[in-house]
Amino acid sequence: MQLDNPAIQAEVRAVFDRYEDALMNNKTEVLDSIFWADPRTVRFGITEILYGHEAIKAFRASIARYAKRIQKNVHIVTFGDDFAATHLVYERVETGLIGRETKIMARMPEGWRVVSAHVSILAEADVATQRK
């Protein structure tokens, strides 16, 4: 298995960029199309836990606009020709909060699709974890 094939990374980056544009412009149909249309698709968001494409679509339909953000760091790793993980660190424009987003993508017959996504905001501290 070849890791980080530049051609495959470019394909995944194109989907990543299309998603980001759709998110910033609330293009719900595009966002829905990038996610795998399957009940096994998962999206954990800032305030939601969504199992299945229909739940993700219902969430997207409820959003009037997303928080504007600036990409700080994008990291993409590919595994062979059909599997990839994208990681984004971003800053919310209005609040300065730092967020993280991970998307697991697989090449399906219809093209690259997000099969799992996790979005979070960086907490200031974790009071339950004790550091050495």
C-alpha cells in the first residue's frame, strides 16, 4: 500500500476544498453529496451526535449559516488509492476560538465520500486530566 500518493492527495484535497467552500457558503446540497449516503455514516459535531446520512442531512437543513473560519493547518494522509484522513485546525473569525475537524474519506463508486467526521472546539483546560 502506498502512503501519501501525491495524485491521490490532490483528489482528496479537491474534495476537501469543495467541502470548505460549501460550508462557508451554506451549500447544503453539496455538503450532503460529499457525505456517504448510508446509515453507517457518522458525524460528531460541536453540539450534535449524528448517526446516518439522513440525520446528517436533517442537521444541515436546520442551519442558516455556519461560523466563518480561517484554515490554520491542513493535514491529509492517504492510504492506498481508496482511503484517506483529512485534519483541519481552524480559527473562528468572530470569536477567535480554535477548532479541529477530522474527516475519514473512502473512494466509493460515485467518488470520494466522507464516511466519518468529527468537529470540536479546543477547550481552555481539561480539569479532569492531571498533568505530570
